[in-house]
Amino acid sequence: MEEVLFFVAAIGALGGAIGVIAMRNPFYSVLALIVHLFSLAALFLLLTSAFVAAAQVVVYAGAVMVLYVFVVAYVGGGGESAWEPIPGQRFLAPLLGIALFIELAVAVLSSSLLALGTDGPDVPAGFGDPAAIGRLLLEKFLVPFETSSLLLLLAAVGAIVLASNRRIEEGDTSS
Amino acid sequence: MSATAWAWLVLLFPLLGSIVIGLGFKALPAKAAGAIGTIAIGLAFACGVAALISLLGEDPEARHHASSLWDYASVAGLDIKLGIFVDPLSVFMVLVVSGVSTLIHLYSYGYMQSDEGYHRFFSYLNFFVFSMLLLVLAGNFVLLTVGWAFVGFASYALISFWYRRETATRAGMKAFVINVVGDIGLVLAAFLIFRELGSFDYGTVFEKAPQVFTTNEWTVTAICLLLLVGAFAKSAQLPLHTWLPDAMEGPTPVSSLIHAATMVTAGVYLIARTHVLFELAPTAADVAAFVGLATLLVAATMALVMTDLKRAIAYSTMSQIGYMIMGVSIGAYSAGMFHLMTHAFFKALLFMAAGSIIAAMANDQNIDRMSGFGRAMRFTSFTFVCGALALAAFPGSSGFFSKDEILAYAAARGGMYVIFTVLGYAGALLTAVYSFRLVFRVLHGEPCDEARELIETGHVAHEAPKNPATGEPEDTDVGFPGSEHHIAEQSAPMRVAMGVLAFGAIFAGLVQIPGVDDVVTKFLDPVWAGSPLAAIEPSTLADWEGLGIGGVIALLGIGIAYVLYVARPELPGQLEARLRPLHTLFANKWYFDEAIGFLVVRPALGIGRFANRTFERLVVDGIVTGTAETVRGAGGVVRAVQSGFVRSYALLLIAGFAGLALYFLLSSS
Amino acid sequence: MSIEWYIVLSALLFATGALGILLRRSPMVILLCLELMLNAGNLALVAFSRMVGNGQGQVFAVIVMVIAACEVVVGLGLIVAIFRRRLPLNVDDLRELRG
């Protein structure tokens, strides 16, 4: 049962990823990413990380993707021309992508981490629960927690600055 | 105050004068600059007199002091101090130099009045006097070289004073280059001295030299020969003399000061100062004596046929310095220095009078055009005759006593040195002839146009200024030479200066009448204490015999000149026609310039051309430009990576990461 | 399923995201591909957290989500700003920083 769920979710994730990079219309790419994110949430559940899965759906697929949808609606987005200005890019890119995948896979599979071949140790019941994560966030990882909230604040301010209605001067392309 | 303190003041005043005039040339009015310059040297002379008095108050044996301001270089066995050495010889030179310089400054005060470069002139002149005083007061070979080089520079600056004249600048460069050759000799000699004796200081060197060197050892001979190179370049002896006639491009006071009384005597001073070394190398001393003799005769022949007034007097200087060099080389130290003193007087006087005459001629220096100034310019003529009498060694004049003292010494030394006496008298005959040739040609006879104008209107000739050598018109908008010409009769400072020198030229000999008094010899004796050569003294009888022969020769020479130029004026033309090859040789200055040009200048220019065209262009430029081109090319290649495409940057990033991962995977397997 | 399956899947997703960055020209899609890569990293983190048996990897993943959110905010703000200035939304045409 677990294997079936894994493969379904994996195919969903992979399909979504390929959809992101292959679709001409950016809106369709956003939709593909949403599918991908849901599949990842399913995978997280399979790894008994309930809180992360929930956060993935609520935060990522729920909030971040909504942002994307808004911007794509505002900006629009046509296709891209077929001509490639950079010589060799069309040839080298897939090559490098495949090389990257093979190297990462080989690095992981041939490592001496024997535990990779198992399903993982037996975990207590509350593993991956919000309570467990919360406890970790507030006890052991308090500083990263607070720092990341600060970072969120900065990002919000930055967004406001970037999108403010400043007067656009003629020819001011390098402000 | 001690003698050394006065000596430091002697150095200070001219330096201050030069700096003040040089820096304040915009603020100071012309007359003030001239006054400051003259007073500065006058103060130096006064301090020199004070130093003399201070020295005289001491025991003759103890009249040598060294004093240093600070250590100049004290490293690795070198111990060079900024030190002076005060003894009768240096005080004597200080008095001669500063005394004659004061008078020349006074003369320039009037003579250079309408020159735009008045301030520059006095600043340079003061600097020159400072350098010369530094040279004679220096207490070690390093400071001597410093003064030597400064004097060379000052001479260059003053010769090419009217720097818009191409002939003047070329002459200045020629003088400087030949002086540098002499500097090389001096510096190499100093190096050798240090290597052999371990010190540059006079006291140490002269004390240790007799102990370290044996007579005629090759090192001491080499040192002396190198010193001679320096002396000959500075004193315009054969073969390094070609700069002196060209140096007449400078204003007349410059010729009077530098090329008569002071700079050219530096060589004589050098040999006298290092007499200890020369006595240890008799071969070198003999070389010097023969060169002096040769210069004496050759220069006298050249002066016989010169038609340029100042150049004729310049050759006469060369000839007389030949006497002095000869004198101090064979051992007649005091006699040589005495002749230096009297020569300073009468030669400076001759140049001053010549300057006055040239001014009356509107800067034309050709004696073929001059005549009859005796009536037009009485004072100038009088002083000119005084100088000529002293030069010709007329009985009773200063030159009479000084020149013949050298020749008497040579006879007393005997052996080979009698040649010097005989040929020296021959030179004296020639000297008398050419000096009175000048007198009769310029002063006697029917007044030329300029002279007539002067007699009739009292007005000095005035025409558009031309370069006297090439006849090209000159540009006096830059002010020089001045638009006005100043003659002695119309300028009080010039008259005072010339008058004092005329007095000295006639009467200065009275301090060294043999058998009666020998002021100079007695004063200078402690300097040569312990020298076997200085101990040779001709007897009073021999002295008077020499004086007698000298007087006869002088009168004979004057008589010959009278015959040639007054009584039978057609004779010189006939003689010239008969002895044409000889005359051409003399008139072309024995072809020394051409010889040096062929042997030295052309190869040097050839090397320079090769270096510029081939070596510089191919090798040096090639390497430099080649490196630059390589770097630029490499930069161009690297620049192509910065294409601006974000995706190509991403490609490179991922490619780099993939490569790195590959490397780590492979190395850990 | 053993953990290595998840890791290999994560590597595959990561490579896919990288490929997308190299090939696509629209800044929107490039940002989406960046999201892909970040999520692949998240997957790996959670998988390792399961393998080790404590929740630290999951906390790490949550923080990464926060980072990704911030980055998206700024990135989208940039895209809006570019669009507002009527510049072409094409990374190949935005290439003034070059040597």
C-alpha cells in the first residue's frame, strides 16, 4: 500500500515538475507547480511528517502560489521565441541536468549511510506532530525561529518598496 | 671667533645671497639684487680677512684646522663629514676668490644693468662663488667633489646665461660635458684613495699616504693621473681645453670671474692641495708639468692669431694657467699660487676692460674692426694697458715677479727641468707679443667708427643686437643681452672695480720681491712642510738673474709687437702670407675641436642613434608593448565571458558544481 | 519504501529545476523552477529527518519554507517592477551588466 501511494505521489511530483519547465504559458506552469506541491505534501505524509505536510499545503500551495497566480494574472505572459541567443545552451543544459542528477544519485547511493536502505527507525507516536515541531522550534531552534520572522518582516517591507507607486521617469531603466 | 667659524661664515654669505636673490627676484628691484649680491661676497671677503687674522695669530706650525658641521655618511667603514679644512692655502684661495669676486660683482652691477636677467645673473654668480669657496675650503674629497660639481654647474648656467642664443647654449653644454669628464677623473681618484687609504679626509689621507705608498707605485700614480684628468678639464689644459674659448659666449663678467680668476684655477689648487700624493708619484707630476708646458706654448700661438678679443684673452688664460700647472707640478708651490693671485688680478682686469670696449662696439668682438680706442676711452685704455703690462711681465709689474719666480725655481731644480725654464721664457716672449698685439690693435691708430662716435658725441654705439659669432639678429624682447651698453667711462661701479684691480695688477708684485720680502711664500710655507720639493729654493742671485732675463724678454716682446702693429703695419700681412700653413694651424686652434669631434663625438652620436633606433624600438618597446598587448588580448578573451546573459552564468555555475562533484566522487572512490 | 527512494526522487526533482532555469527565459518561470529546487531540498531534509529519527530536519524544512516565501515575495516584486517600467520580461533582454 505504501509503495503504491509513494509511486502515485512521485509521479505526481515529477509530472508537475516537468509541467513547470515545459509549459509555454506561465499560468499553466503555476498550475503544474501546485500539483507538484500537493504531491510533495503526500510524500511528506508518507514520511510521517504531518506538520510539514500541512505547512506545505497551507503556506506553500495556499499562500505562495496564490501570490504567483496574482502576479501572472497581472503580468500576463506570452510564449518565448524559439531562437536561442546563447550558443550551446540548448545542447549543454540537458547534458548538465542529467549529469547533475546522476552525480547526486551516485553520491547518495554509494555513501556509507547504511540507514538509507532501511525504512528508518521506529519512531514514537508523536513524531512529526505539531506539538513536537513546536517544542523544537521554541526550545532548541528559538534563534532561527526569531530570525526567520525578522526575515519575513524584511521581505514584506522590501515588497512594499518594490511595488510602490513611484513616479516612473522617462528612460530611467537603471535606477 | 676661531678661524673655522669665520670660514663657515665665508661659505654662508654667498649661499644666502644666492638664495635671497633667487627666491626674491620678483620682489627685489634690480639695483637691490645687485647690491645684495655684491655685499654678500664682500662680507665673505671680510670673513676671509678675519680668518686670515685669526690664523696669523697662531703658531705657524699649528695653522691647520678641520671643522665639521655634521656627519654626512657614516656607514660600512665610510665616515664622511660635512667638513672644512682651514689652513694658509685655503685661506689664501678664499681671499683671492672672494676679493676678485667682490670687484667683479661691483663691475657687473654697472655692466649688466640693462639686462632683463639681472636677478638671475646675480643669483647664479653668488652661487658660483659659494661653490668655488666650498671647493677650496672642503676638508675631504667628497665635499671637494661636491664643490667641483657645483662649480661646473654654475659655469654652465652662466655660460649659457643668454639662453636664447643657440651658440651660447651649445657652448654651455660643451663646457659641462668636458667638465663632467674631469669630474669622472676626480671621483675615480677619490674612490682609489678610499680603497688604498681608507678615508676621504684630507688630514688622514695626507698623513697616511707616505706610509702606505712607495714612490711611483702604480696605485698612487693612477690616483694622481685621475686627479690630473679632473684638473685639466677644469683648468682648460690640453686636450680638455676646447670648452674655454667657446665659453666666451657668456657675459663678460662671467668670463672675467670664472674663466680668468677662479674656476680655471681650481685645477691648480687641486694639485697644490694634493701635493703629497704628487710627490709620491713623480711620473704623474712630470706628466702634469709637460702638459702645462705644452698648453702654455700652444695657447700662446693660438692667441697670436685670434681675431676675437675675448677669445684671445681666453687663450692667454689657458697659457698662464699652463704656467701655474707647470709650477705646482714641479714643486714651485708658493710661486705657482702667487702667480695664481697676480693672474687673477690682471686677467680679470683685462676681461673687464675688454667688456667695456666690446660694449662701446655694440657687442662686436672682432678686433679687425676695432682701432683707436685709446683716445675715445681713456680710463678703459689705461686699465687695459695696466693689465697687458702685467700679463707681459713688464719689469716691476706683478706678473713680472710671479711668472719669473716659477721659471727660476725650475732652473734651480736643475736636470731635466731646465727645459721648463727655457721654453717658459719662449712662452713669455710670445705672451708679451700677443698681449701688446691686442693693445696696439685696439687702442692705437685711427679711431674706428664707433670710437669716433664716442669721441664726438659721447654716445655709445647702439645697433640692433646680433649674435657676434654668427651675425644673426637676436631677440631682445626677452631682454638679453641688454639694450643699453655700459662702458666704464659712464659707470662708476665699473670704474671702481677696474681701478682696484689695476692697482693690484701693477703693485701686487711688490710682496714677493726676491731678497726683500716674501710674504706669500712665508705664509704658505707651513702647508708644504715636510715636502722635499718645496725646500728647494733658488738663491736670491738666481732669482734676480731670472728676473733680469724675464724683463729683457718682456721688453723684447713689446718691442716686436710695436714694430709689427705700429711702426710697420704691413709686416703682419707679409708674415702671414709667408707662413700660411702655420697661420692656418694656429687660427684653426690646432684642429683640436675637429679631432675631438671625430674621435669622440661622432662615435658617441653613433652609439646613441643605434640605441634609439634599434635597441629602444625593438627590444625595450617590444617587450613593453608586447606585454601590454598580451594582457589586452587575454583580457579581451576573458571579457567575452561577461556576456550579460543570466542563463549562461547559471550554466557556468551548474557546470562548475557538476565538475566539482565529479571530482569529489572520483577522489573518494 | 526505504529512504533512498525519496532521496533519489529529490535529486531528480532538483535536476529538473536546474534544467528549467537553464532553458526558460521568462523570469516567472525561472522563479517557479527555483521553487522546484527548494522543494526538492525540503523533501531530502524531511527524508533524512525520518531516517535519523528526530524532528530537526523537519524544523529545517519549515524554516526553508519561510525563506522560500520571502524570496518569492521579493522576486515577484521585482517582476512587477520590471513590468511596470515596460521592460521586456525576458532575462536575455535584461543584460546591461556585461563586460
